[in-house]
Amino acid sequence: GERPVAAEVRMDRASQGVSVVLYNRFWLFNLTGLPLTFHRLNAGSDYSSTKELPQGVPYGLEFLPHETRDLEIRLPGYDWSQAFSIEGQAAESLVVVLKAGSGDLRCLPNREVRVD
């Protein structure tokens, strides 16, 4: 399932402060300023599992052992990106190119979205 997060809460008696640490293996952050959505390929071609990725809000993903870690992303008016894996990337970031949708009559430029 999605969004399982483990929380660790510590109280510092000397300062009366509380620290909260959230743990999850995979986090998605939309820092593009654009209205991104994503789709997990484990759902096959069923795009009803599409989720919005709100700007600046962490979104935790968890995968079952048999599930792939592949995602596709999209912007309104653009086609789905090529699938990319969020696990096992050799680089710290990946550039995903989004192509203007074939059904969209507006002239949209191709966009690049960096996945860190």
C-alpha cells in the first residue's frame, strides 16, 4: 500500500523540546511549481490509480516485494513520460522529458522534469 510511514518521537527533557523523525524508503516531492501527477506501473494500464503530487508536500511510497519500482509522470496537456525506476539509479537525479499530448490542440513545448 501507499503512505506507510514510521515515526520516531523523542523528548529532550533539558530543553523541553520534541523532535519527530519520519521514516519511509521512498519519498516523492514535487518542487517544480507544476501540477504533476504520477502513476505506478504495478497497476498496469489502469490509469485510475493516478495520484496528484501536490507542490512541496512529501508523498511516501511503499512497495510490496513483488512490485516494480517504476513510475510515469505527467503534466496537464502532456503525454505520460517514459517509465523510470525510483530504485537503483546510479545518479542522484534523472531528467524525464514530457512531450506535448497528441490530442491537445495548443502548441506546447517539450518539458524536462528533474527527478532527484
